Amino acid sequence: MKTETVAAIYDRRRRSQTAATDRAVRFLRAGEIVALPTETVYGLAADVLNPVAVAKIFEAKERPTFDPLIVHLPDRDWLERIAKIDNQSRKVIEKLIAQFWPGPLTLVLDRQSIVPEIVTAGLDTVAVRISEHPIFAEIVREFGSPLAAPSANRFGRVSPTTAQHVLDELSGRIPLIVDAGPTRHGIESTIIAPRGGKIDILRRGPITAEQLSVFGKIDIVTSRENISAPGQLPSHYAPKTPVQLVNDAQSFSPKPNQRCALLAWNAVKNGRRFIAIRRLSERGDLCEAAANLFRFLRELDVLDVDLIVAERAPDQGLGAAINDRLERASGRDD
Ligand code: TXA
Ligand code: MG
């Protein structure tokens, strides 16, 4: 794939950047991923409501595991279509939003069910923000629906603050980079979880603890910063049902009276051994498999079976991330 860079110098008189916006929106509507400037760092954006498009983000970033993504809203009206706000926290949340949005503050809130599991890595919470970058804001508004966008770097590298950094990281893996010059803040947004009158800071960023302390009691939960592998974060969805990882379910036989469900990679033969079966991708497509992974795990988890048997995916590309998640689910790693 050839990566094209399109310059977007915001025209204050015309107050729009039509050419770059049109191209970006066209790719996003087609289920593609595009790199976009925000006020913090460049992000790699995809349609939140299209799980296969979201899977392409993980593929391009070569994330060896799945980490929940930030959802960027077109406007405030989208907030409660994506997240639930409990009455206890509503007052504080509304004040924070009035003060800091649009801007580099991300809120972790309960998720609404329209948010695909791959976006939140299976969690019940979702991270949301509204970017104040004029180009990003124009693109997400024109697109008319939220965009998932992590930093546009490959796994384990620093976040990109110029279009050239993005090109260095992702050339040949994404169709389009919108170049609007260096980003203003150069570090990622502050992430908080408001709980009642308390505010947990999950990641420090441009909005400081001092600024936030006006709105509630601050608790800095930075231990996650010391964890190098994101998959080790405690905030990862874990099925309640035991999971057993196998290379091929053909050679698996349940114990007497054991009720088993199957999360399959391979075509299933002799499926009667299982109460329920979900095949990650009929076409053997890793992107589609990644997009289905957390949803299927949840669907099998609520069946109240004794065991979920999960087949390993091929250990390349997104397959490694799928297997990593399955290994954690099987308890080998957590
Ligand atoms: O400034 C930013 O926030 C940039 C721009 C592009 O918006 N984005 C960004 O995304 O830094 P990313 O994916 O590189 O970092 C997002 C962080 C991850 O560490 C992830 O674990 C955390 O947000 N996160 C996302 N959803 C979460 C959730 N539901 N609960 C806890 N942490 C969450
Ligand atoms: Mg990042």
C-alpha cells in the first residue's frame, strides 16, 4: 500500500480545509484507517462503529496485544450515545467538560453497548474525548460519527508529533496521512476516571492535577505507567469461565458431563462436543477475527459453561495479538 501525505493548512478565513477533509472522510467511510493531527499527538483513526476498520489499527501498529482505544466524538451530543453517565458523577463530568472540552482531556466512563468490544478491549468502560484541533474537529464532524484513534506509532515507540514521524512509523501500512504541522502539546491527553466526587488520574498529560483539583478530590493512579506491557494492565477484560488454549480443537475431548464451548479458528468438525461454537473468521481473516474476539468471548462467557476451549490463531501479525489475549484469558499470564 502506498502512503499518501496530504497537507492541511487550516484556512482561518475560509474556516475549513476541504481537500484534506474530503480525502480523509472518504477513506474513513470506506473502512480504512488514516493518520490525523490532534492537539496532543498524531492519531491513527478509524470508524468506531466498524470493528474490522478498528482491527486495522492494531494490525498497522503491530500491537502484540489489544489495548483499549480512545473514542473521539464529533460533538457533545454524541457523549451519551457512547458512554453512560451515572447521576452521582453527572455534575462533576458536566463541569469538567464545560471547562476542558474540546481539548486534551480524556474521560473513562461506562460504555454504551453500541461501542464494539474491540474498541474497549472488552472492558465495560470507554475512554472519550473531543479534540480541539481544527482539522481533526472538521474531519470527525464531517464524518458525522466517532473515531477511534490511538497514537499513530508502532507498538513500543514514542508518539508521533509530526507527519514525518508518522510516515517513519507507518509508511506502506496506511493509505493517508493528513499533515497539519507539528502538534501543539506534543504529549498525549490527560486521562481521568471521575467517580462520584473523586477524580482518578490514569495518565498525566496537558491538563494538570492542579487544574483538575478544583473539580474534586484527586487520586493519581500512575502505577499503570510503570507497567511496560499494556496487556498486563489490570483493566483488561477477563472471562469468568475458565479458558483452555489448544492448537486444534479436533484433538480435544470434554470430560464426562463437562459442558464446553468452542472459540474456533479452524473449520469445525464434529461440533456436537460443544454447547456453542463461535468461529473467529469463516474466511480465516485475522482482521475479522480480531474484530470478533472480545464479543465472542463475552457471548460464550455468559452461557455458564464449564470451559471455553479456544484455538490459537496463526502466530503472525494480528494473530500474535489474538493469541496473547487468549493466553491471558486462559490465566497463563495474568
Ligand atoms: O492525546 C491522546 O490521547 C492521543 C490522541 C491521538 O488522541 N491518543 C492516545 O491514544 O494517546 P493511545 O491509545 O496511545 O493511549 C490511550 C490510553 C491507553 O493507555 C489505554 O490503555 C487507555 O488510554 N485507555 C483507553 N480506554 C481505556 C479504558 N476504558 N480504561 C482505562 N484506560 C483506557
Ligand atoms: Mg500510544
